[in-house]
Amino acid sequence: MIIYLNGEFVPEAQAQVSVFDRGFLFGDGVYEVIPVFGGRPLQLAAHLARLARSLAEVRIHNPHDPSGWESLLATLLEKNPGGDRSLYIQVTRGVARRDHAFPVGVQPTVFAMVNPIAPQNPAVLEQGVAAVVVDDHRWSRCDIKAITLLPNVLARQEALDAGATEAILIRQGLATEGAASNLFVVGDGVIITPPKDRSLLPGITRDLVMELAQDAGLPLMESTIPEQSLQMAEEIWLTSSTREILPVTRLDGRPVGTGLPGPVWRRIHGLYQDYKARLREGA
Ligand SMILES: Cc1ncc(COP(=O)(O)O)c(C=O)c1O
């Protein structure tokens, strides 16, 4: 694999970062994940805008404007040919002697790599996945895509230990999002997702799903989702760039709705696959 690191494209064995990097010492950095289908990044402008926002919120200089990022990522994709992939970008505050205060005169560390996206598992699309409800132990700026992911890691592992695929996080009685995904429920045929605020990541897949649903005339509402209403939901979905729209068919061991992926999920999944197909064709 060829890695982009601080202005150079290098084989992964040569891509090395100092132990004094603030990403390593403090988790002081932000990241972005962009899916690529048929060589074309999905919603690239939106991903780069979110990266710019994350950087601005944590006061790290954005090393590139959108066209600079675009050409860097295009070169990285060229150097790592393959099928469906995802781009990972990480920018940290840079390398300095360990001190909490921002270092002066230090360049950010800029790293990007390409990872394969696993093809969708037909069993997941037929049967859905299990999720569990977990307390949200994260900080109060979950809208920033920070690399500091320990609570997300622990939540996901709690889900896996319980035989589930993903954790749905609960904060002050409300279901906000998954450990690495956004949350949608269907109730009385209406698609509901929590409004964007500091308790959740403004997911690019979330926005695209909302746009596709609206364009198709599906009833949709942004509203908080109390934990108890999860048990009554007809459908639950979790969305992310790499896992797309996952139908959750078991929650804490109990079936969601009929216990199989629901009709509204089938519709939105189809619309999302059509969107990807158009992207692949360059439409
Ligand atoms: C906490 C969290 N919420 C939501 C998402 C989904 O965001 P996106 O659709 O932009 O991948 C992610 C993605 O990794 C995430 O980590």
C-alpha cells in the first residue's frame, strides 16, 4: 500500500510518525473517511467541508484547500488501484515535546491511506444485524470527527461481546447515534433521525439518506428519539460511509418490528444502491 504522509507518497513500511506526534500522545487530531465507488469518491465536497470544519473547531490549520485535497486524494487512488475503497485522512496538531498547550511553529502531521470496502454481506441484507443499547460516555463535542475514539471503541466492543454488530448510544434518555454510525428509526411509516447538534456526528451518509428519502417523497422528520421509543420502532437503521444503511432487526435480544429488514429500509437501500450505480457510471 502506498501512503500519503506529509507531502510524500511512500510505501507503508516507510510511512513513519514520531512518538512525539500529538495524535499519538493526546489523540490531538481529526480524521475523515470517504467511500470511493468506481474510482469516484462519494460526496467528496461534503466530506472535505466536514474535515475543514473539524480542523477549524480544534484550531488546527487546514493544510489544503478543497482542490489541493482533491488532487492529493486522486493521486493516492491512482497509486493504490482497486475496487470499492475508502479514503482515510488524518490530520494531527504535529510533533512536539509533550505539553498540553498548543506547540508554536509546528506543522500538522497529514496522513492519508486507502482501504478496501468489504462487499455487502448478503446475509446482513436478508436478515439485518443485532444492536445493543449502551450508555454514551463520549465528550460534549461529538460533532467534531476527532481521532480520540476510546469511548466509541469501548461501545463497539461491548456490542461485539454481546453478540451484536453495533452499539446505539444513549445520552440523557435519548438515542443519539451508533458507536460509528448515525441512527434512523421508522415509526408509523415516518422516517425519523435526530437533529444535528453537538451530541452526534453530522454523518454524510445521513444527509444523503435524507436527501434520497425526500426526493422519493418518503415521509421524514428530524426529531429526538427517546430510548423507550426504540422498542416500539417498526424499523431501525444505522448509516455510515463504509457500512451504508444497516437494518437493525434485533435490539437487546428482542426483534425490531417483524424481526426482518422492513419495507422502508428496502426502499431506501434500493435508492442508495441506485445512487452508487450512477456515481460509478460518472452520471
Ligand atoms: C460516531 C459516528 N457517527 C456517525 C458516523 C457516520 O458518518 P458518515 O456517514 O459520514 O460515515 C460515523 C462514521 O464513522 C461515526 O464515527
